[in-house]
Amino acid sequence: MRDNKRLVLKSIYDAGEISRAELARNLSLTRSTVSNIVSKLIYDGLVQETGIGLSDGGKPPVMFKLDEHGRHLIGLDLANSHFQGGVTDLRGNILNRYKLPTQDQDGEAALALVYDLVDMLIATTDQPILGIGIGAPGLIDTPRGIIRQAVNLSWRDLPLSDLLLKRYNLPCYVSNDSHAAAVGEYVFGQSKKGIKHQVVVKAGRGISAGIILDGQLYVGEKSSAGEIGHITMVENGEVCRCGNVGCLETVANTQVLLWTAREIAWQDTASPLRTYASTPEAVTIEMVYQAYKDGDLVLQKKAAEMGRYLGIAIANIVGLMNVDTILIGGSLSQLGEPFLEAIRGEFYHRLNPLLAAETKIEPCSLSKDDIVLKGAAALLLANELGLV
């Protein structure tokens, strides 16, 4: 019965509007079975009548559709310098959102921010809440909802799903932020039409990849597939926060760009940054992006160098997996087409020309602020309702 209920709900979700008779035909179920399930879904507040449809010669059918506000969902993105959360409807539309700056807090203080964020979001809706979906940085034990290691937040073996379940009595699903981003782009993005295999490379404070194979998220044996940020890229390079040397994240992330702005670009008297801040310490990443767009040559050179490093990593992904659609997301995607061209140039240089020519490298269609939140909502839709 539970499987049939999910099948009926998914059919209604996908169809937009449909009758009982169409459901019965499409799913090879009896009309009485479909009628009972639809009645239960209406009682649960997930489905609603929309009126009378067109007759095919007999009695005009009653039509049904998903009640998009039958449940609200809470999605969190914990992978940036601020924690962000949103309330969405069942179609992934973000209804309310909040951001809380982490101010470099970690450990228990960062966990307290998560609680504050969820408290604020719950207070914005009177609708029943389906659950809490989370995109978090680091190595995640997805089935158990445990953050095995999040270096930037000093979290290790944090049972986040259980903590939130105990506090809010709501189902909670925790995924790596790039995995959530990949699901969000695949389910709600505009680029998914006809695409069965794609990789979302999320580049910001950290770097990781979310992999969709044959329409399903691939997480790997220990839920850690796509952790490209800690692959060694530079021999004898900088020490990474993970303890290794020369990781991709030591040469290509938002902090690297910010440090360049503060330590190098400031020496250039013609730098647009001088009009934004009085001291190097006052420079923010938002100022850096604006100076980059205003033509700061030092930042443009650094961004191109970072793009080339990402191009190397992406060439390895495509060479290993033969995925022909690579989508670039995260805050570094704000660097725009020149950044993408640097990625593509190195990618084409590093890979078999025929394989490279068959691969598209494009920006994600969802914004950097929406992609993880929508992905977190999609995780709830998949796990709780079987809709995606």
C-alpha cells in the first residue's frame, strides 16, 4: 500500500493535473485502489481537487493536483562563511530565508547557530513541516546523518541528524553540500532536460563535486564521492587545513582569492580595491568580486590561475567517468565567463581531444544561494515522499 501511495503521489506530482481514471490506466491499478489512495492523500493535505476535466464521451472526470503548500520543507546550507536556511514548498520554491554569519565560529558555537537558524525558519510557517534537509561541508555518513569531518567547522563525528530529530521531532537528512547541489540542479535546474549523467563542481570556500549517474546521485562506498578539494594538486605546496600538502583547495577557493586581494592587489595603486576599503584587512570577498569585474588585473590573473587548476581536476573526473556535462556552481562561479574559459582551456589541454570535445562545461542554472537549499528540499522529497 505504501508503494502504491508513493506511485500515485509521484504521478500526480509529475503530471501537474490528472484524473483518477488516468492514474489507474497509467499505473495499472484498479480504480477503487486509486480512489482510496487519492482520498487518503486529500485527507493528508497533499492533494487537492481542481475541478472538472473534459469529457471523452462519458461522465466528466474530477481532476486533482499536488497541494504545493500541503507541507513545507526546511533546507540548510552550512558550507559558506554564513549559514543559510530556507523554507520551501513541495515544488522547491523558496518562501522564506535567513542567513547567519558564522564569524569563524566552529564546534559547539557553530552547532548553536544551526539551532538558531532552524528556530527562525520554523517560526515563519504555519504549515506542517515535512522535515529538515541539510547540505554540509566535509565527509558525511549520509545514511546515518553523521558529519564525519568538517575541517572548517571543527566538527568530527557529529550526529547532526539525530541531534535535530531529538530537538525538533522532524525527519532530518544530511548530505555533502556538493551532493545536495547536484540533486538540486538535476531536479529543479533548467539544464537537466534529457541529461542522465552530470557533475556539479561546487567551488567556493571549499571545492567538491556532486555526481549524477543515470539520474541518481552517486555518493560512493562511504558517501564521500566527489571530494576533489583534497586531491594533491601542487607538489611541496601549501599545508592544507586537512593536514595534507598542496591540495586543490590551497590554490583555488574564495580564501585564496581574498588573500591575493589583501596581500598583492593592494600593492597596485591602480587597483579598484582602493576605492572600496581603507586597509587590506577591510577587504571582503564581495569587494573582491566587484574589483574583479571592474578590471583589477591582478585578481583576473589569479582567477585564471585558479580556473586552470579546476580544469585539471575536471579533466580527471571526465577521463575517469566519461560524464559529458559539467556544471560549475558555488561562489567562484561569480567570476563569470573568463573563469569558465580558463577552466575549459586547461581541461582541453589535459584530456583526449575527442573526449574533451564531447564535454560541456557550463555554469549551473540555479544561483549559488539557491542550489544547496533546493537540493536539501529535494532530498526530503525523495526520502519522505518518493517524489524525485
